[in-house]
Amino acid sequence: MTLLIDPPNAPGYGRMWSHLASDESFDELHRFASYLGIPARGFDNDHYDVPADRYTDVVDAGATPVSSRELVRRLQVAGLRRRKSGMLTPRRPGRPSVRARRLRAGDVVAVTSPAGPVTPDRLDAGLAVVESWGLSVRLMDNVRHQHEQLSYLSSDDAVRAADFMQAWGDPKVTAVFCARGGYGAQRMVDLLDWEALAAAGPKVLVGFSDVTALHQAFSARLGLSTIHGPVVTSLGSGDESSREQLRAMLFEPSSGLSLNSSLAPALLPGRAEGVLVGGNLSLLAAGLSAPGSQPAADSIAVLEDVSEDLYRIDRLLTQLLRAGWFDRVRGIALGQFPGCGSAESVRYLFLDRLVPLGVPILWDLSVGHVDRNLAFPLGVPAILDADAGTLVLKASALV
């Protein structure tokens, strides 16, 4: 661990100031500042502002003098640089979210179960895929558990929330992968410490289905982009292109990435641009009016679901429409909705309920509860071209 301080060269309030930082962790930085009596209000995103008359004291206490350029470089290399534009704070709907940094071989990823219990064989197969990408896996204590009375939960709400907080708050963890969906994320999401999550800085969150509750909350409460993509238990089987798209999105993110594997049919022609928002239709409707609900205003809504009777899909769409969730939506991209009725009946329902919105609509995308579950980043700008049948990212999923 190295504590760094640059020369007193920043003017403010009639004084000159230095910047005190750590290239190891914010915890070490906070402890050092507290030891020196530097007030907590002096912390500014990724450093402490230190008045010139304290410079010598800080150096004598063990901080290494470096240039301002070197201090910034060391923070960037350590992944601890936080520009003000990258602060995790709520953003208005339709605004691009803060993106976490891309993954590198050797990065630590935590695997947690925020909802339902896992099938051991499927979990092990998925973990092998994650490790084959050169990542170091940290399996949280709760992952292999099952609630004694409520068998559809992996453990108590407080335990699942604590596991998630421990994973996200670990400075060595770069990404959190959800082991599976199921049901339960809604029960624990309000037990999370959102100030602590924000302080831990941008990280990668991956999952889909019930994880939509977390995607929505991270977007609305922190303004953080997350990745709607395969959970760990679905990585060991199914479609190879799904695994490869997620791997590339994590390690080699780029703009211009197509989010559909083939040209998608249009329900309504046209072209729209906006950040991506959405996920599982049932979870979006269930989260209406709850803290952390993110509407589709000035955005492109991506919707998917599975095994819901057609009238239930109708009811969910109607609920979102009546609540104003679709107000000012710019475009809509729909998944395949397997087990929800015949393709013809599902298509007719979407025409009936969504075409009156008057925005471009694609359907039959390979997202969500299908073998080919292509990952996409929420909170990142994209272009929906219904005439061409494409949905393409305008910016990379990660930085």
C-alpha cells in the first residue's frame, strides 16, 4: 500500500492545497486521514484535500511525495480514479449511466445468490466457464444454501443482502455475478446500504430475470450501468454465442456491437436512439412505485418474460401503461416470450397494446429466457432501427 501526496498547487478559499490519495484502497486512505486528524469532509471522490501547511506533516507520517500527474496515473492504474462525472448518484431517466471498467485476466469476481437456490451441477459448470476466462472467483457463503422453510429462497433476506454487500464492498472485487434468478431479489433490495454501495465505486453487475429488481435499483439509486445477461448457472450449458457475447462485453467492450443475432422483425417501423432500460416484464410491473423503479422515459425499453399466460402478459403491459412507465419511451425491443402463447397471439397482443405508443418496435430478439440469451448493458445509449431490424450500441458497455 502506498499513500501519495502531490505538491500544494491547487488554489481554493485563499489557500493552496495538496491532494492525498492511496493506490491501494479507500479504507487505508480513510484510516490514514483519520489518524492525522484530516476531517472527513475533506474527502473529495477519490482523494483528500490537504492545506499547504499540513503538507510536511503528511509526508513525515508516511505519504510519498509525487507529482500531480503521477498521482492521477497511479489512481487510474489501480482502478481508484473517480472523476466527478463518474460519481454514483441518481440520474434523470434517459441519461447515460456510469459505466464500470472492463475486466482483465486475474480480476476477482464475486458470485452471490440474491434470489433463489442453485442446482449444484449447473453452478459448478458455470463457475468453470467463468474461471476459463482467466477470472478469480470468490464464492460468497450464501451461494449454495437453501432456506429451510421457504425453499424458493437461497437463504434469509438479511443473509442474502449481507452477502451482496460484502461482495460489492470488497475493494478486491471488480464484478459481482448473480448465481441465478428465481425469486427473492425484491425481498432483499431494500436491505442494501446504498450509501456504502455508492462509496465502493462502479463495479460490474451481471444477471437477468429476477435480477431485474437489482438492475432497476442500481440505475435509479446510483446511476450505474449494469449488464443484463446470463447468470452463472446458465453459462455451463446452452448457446455458445451467448457465452462469447458476454465474455467479449466484459473484456473487449466496443461501440457498434449488435444486440441481436439476426435481423429482428418490426412491429412498427422507424428509428430511435436512447439508453437501454428494462428487463423482465413481470419484475418491472411488480416494482412500480417501489423505491428504485426506473421508467422508460427518453429511453429504449427492452422487455422479456417466460411462461406467463397471454392474459397475464396483457395485464403486465396494461399495468405499465396505466402507471405511465412507457411515457416518453423512444423505442421498444421485445424478446421471444417463450411459453406465453403462440407466436401469432403474442405478436397480436404487442400490436394491440404497444403500437398506439407510436414508437419503433422490434420483436423476437434473443434476450432473456431463451437458449441464446445475448447480454446487453442497461443505461448505455443504443440505436434501434426497426426498418433494418437491428439494435446496436452507440457506446461500449464498459470503459
